[in-house]
Amino acid sequence: MTFWFLTAAIAICVALILVSAVRAARADESVVSAAESDIAVYKDQLSEVDRDLARGVLSEADADSVRTEIARRLLEADKRRSGKSSASDGLALPAIGLIGTAVIAGTFALYNWIGAPGYGDLPMKERLATLETMRANRPAQTQAESEARSALPAAPEASEDFLSLMERLRAAVSARPDDIEGLTLLAQNEARLGRYAEARAAQEQLVAAKGADATLSDRLTLLDTMVFAAAGYVSPEAETVLNGILADAPDMGAAQYYFGLVEAQNGRPDRAFPVWRRLLEQSPPDAPWVPVIRSEIEAVAAAAGARYELPELRGPTAADVAAAQDMSPEERQEMIQSMVAGLGERLATEGGPPEDWARLISALGVLGQAERASAIAAEAETVFSNDRDALDMIEAARRRAVNGQ
């Protein structure tokens, strides 16, 4: 009911504005009709006759004759003005009524065509509550795997010998469910056969068997396998694994990507966008999640009500990459060092955006020059001391360089 009241009030206000404009146009004294102009001229002529009579230019008889003629013309002009005014008044009221009716009726007709008549109000609080309910009741991992099976890529043909070995491996793992080596081989080779749900189950069993000794890499592999087996969908079980990884490694890039993906899939682009934006702008260009984020972040930003332009990719050219294919490891390392030196010199002399500083810091870490990376980071923090986002980006690059991530 509130919606209809507001809609009617807005339509009436618009109609009143248009009606006021029509009335103001009619009342505008700056717009003078031809009849009104003639009346003003004739009145001036009467005054001029009086002045000529006073100066003796006209006799009393001539003055009376001229006054009579001017008075006749003045009456005719007044009749024309009165007739036009009456006609205008006669047309004005229907026009005003037509405008008001058209605006009000048109408003409701348009809403009936493109709107949702009868649909109840949905305040933000209720919408968020609905999203949380849908999130809590979304499909489980096994259901998602079953639905996604036909959408996953087919595995290459395997030899009879390999299939026979896999049957023996499955039997061995079934007999020894805590066999770490057997579970590792089973998870890897089930995926090779395109049995992604089975690969997920084996990796899940492996992480459980390792218990507290399961590494971040083991858990991230499990998360990757769960999401892939569900055709890119992050199930509640996968989200639980993700939350555990984030608790131990909150800055892990892959985990941050999945965190943004969970929020985007569950109708919260407002949460996903800042996570992906920060990750994209702080990550090296060759990070595996960068191409995926670049392909999706603009749509996520639009859904979040934000305008976002992708940052320019910075890195070696196609010619540099092609040349590096034919180099020895020593030559390739020398080329990388030369590129890093060139970037460092440009930043020192010309400056640059925080993305370039972060790239330089990360590259120095890859080259094993952690001490120099820290020094560059300190310099960059001075340059961008008033930019919180830039400082966060530089600090993340420094941590990667120092910790060898």
C-alpha cells in the first residue's frame, strides 16, 4: 500500500508541475499579443494628440476627429484581445485536465506493463534475510557433483593396464583407509580418469587421515577438487574447508579468490567486489586467479552498484615471452634481472602507480633478493603514505617477497 501511495503522490506532483508551467506561460507578461501591442500604440497616440493640441499644432476640431478615429481603433483592438483571451481560457482548462490525466493514467499504465503489480514490498533487511536463508539451504557437495557430472570435461581414454592398476589401488585403499601414499595416488589418478567426485572423496579421506599434519597445500587441493567436481560451485562443505584455510592463511591468494566467489554466488556482489578488486590489484600478473577475476569482476562490480575499469596488464611483452623459450636457465635469469632493473630504474626516476611498485617488490622476492625487496617496499610506503589501498598492496607484496610466497 505504501508503494501505491508514493506512486500516486509522485504522479500528482509531476502533473502539478506541468500544469503550473502551462499557467505560468499564459500569465507571462513578457509575451505580448498583437492586439495588446496595438492598444498600447493607440493609447500613446491619444496622449500625442493631447500634446499637439496643447502646443497649438492641432485645432480643437481636428483633435476631436483624430481622437474619435483612435478610439474606434482602440475598441476594435480591445475586442480582438478579449476574444483571444476567452478562446485561450476555453482551451486552457481542457489542456490542464488532459495533462493531469495523461500523467497519472500513464504512470499506472506504464507500471502495469513493465512493473510487478501485486508484488509485495521487499525491504533491504528482508532481502538480505532471504539471501542468507538461500545460502544456508543451497545444494550440498554430493548433490552439486551429481548435477555437474555431465558438464565436466571428458577424461582421455585409459589403457586396460592402467584401469586394472586402478582397481587394485582402490581395493588396497579400501583395505587400508589410512594409507597416506595410497590415498595420494588414488586422488590424483581418479581425477586423471575424469572421476572427479571420486577424486574429491579420496582427497577428503587423505586430509582426514593426515589430521593435524595436513598441510595448507593438502587442504587447498581438496578445495580445488571440490569446486571443480561441482563445476565451479562452492558448496557449504567447500566453504567450511575454505574458512579453515583463511583462518590459518588469511592472505593466501587462492583462498581470497574462492572467498569472493562464494559471496558472488550467494547474491552478495557488494562483498565479493572489494575482495576481488584488492586481490587483482595486488597480485602478480601470472597469478592463476588473475585471468578469471579479470573476466568476471566488471559484472560483479556492476551488480554491486560500482563503476570499475580493469587495470592495465603490466608485464613482459609477447616478444619477450617468445624469446625466453629458447634461452638457457642462466640467460633467462639474466633477462629477468634486466627487466627488474629497468623497472626499478623507471620507478626511481619517473615514479609509477602502486601496482608497478608491488610488481617490482614481488619480482625481487622471486629472485631471492628479499632484503632489497624490503628496502623498495619502505621507499614505496613513503611515496604512497597517504594512500591506504596502495599501502595495503605494497605490504602484501613485501610479505610475499620476504616469506617466499
